Amino acid sequence: MPKAHVVNIHEAKTRLSQLIVEATQGTTVVIARAGTPIVTLVPVGEEVPQRRPGYLKGKLRIEKDFDAPLPEAVQKTFEGRE
């Protein structure tokens, strides 16, 4: 998994040259506004994978009872009642 580095806009403006070097060396640089990610800095030569609708068709199966209520013991655990 590639390394990730998140910086806010002010820091990105201050350290842009250094962040570009990091991005070209394989680090994913994410620029955030008030902690919310807004853009990713990637090298030009890096190809962004294209989404293909139907890519997983026939490879996944969702059971008919997928959205059925959980057993009481499991529900208690999720809610912290145990």
C-alpha cells in the first residue's frame, strides 16, 4: 500500500516543492481544507485507474437476508450493552 501524507492548504503552499518531490517518489500527497481532503497530488506520468461499470458483475453475491435484523447478542455488542 502506498504511503500517504495529508497536509492542509497553508502547509501545501509553504512546502509545495517538497510535496512535489514526495509525490514523484511514490507518496500519495493529499491536500486538505480544514482537515477535509480536497485534492490529491500525483505525478503527471501516473495513470489514474478508470472506473468500469459492471467490473465485479458475477463476482459478488449478496444474500437475501443481508438486511435482516441482527441476532440480539450481536446487536448488544455493537451497541456496547455487554
